[in-house]
Amino acid sequence: MAAQAMGVPPKYRALNRPMIRVYGWFKPVVGEMYEMLYQYDAAYLFDSSKFAKAFGFSGTPYSEGIRITAASYRKPA
């Protein structure tokens, strides 16, 4: 969705756990991702209903957030 919003073809790579570990030796950001892989071992459930009720705030759908972010990158500096 992000690539589409930016008007470019998507580019991505999929790495398994051992490859993420090795790649992390050369790219520290990827090494940090390895430490957080446990978050993807099970469903990540988030319920913001109490927050929304208390503060009258609702979340932004991914598609809208991506569209807004892409538009902000296209604005002249």
C-alpha cells in the first residue's frame, strides 16, 4: 500500500530468522529486528476501546495514514 501511495513499484525481501541474525551483523537496524521477532510468533491483539471511550479518540485506518504520510513526502520543502 505504501509503494502504491508513493507511485513506485514495491521492493521487498523476505528473510528467515537465521538470515536476519546474520544480516544484523552488518546492518544494526536489522539486528534490532531480530530481537523483536517474538512479537510475530502469535497474533498481536490490540484493543483501544477504553482509550477511545475515555478521550473520544478513534484510530486512523492504515490506508488513510499511508495516504497522508505519502502526501506529506510529496510536499515541496
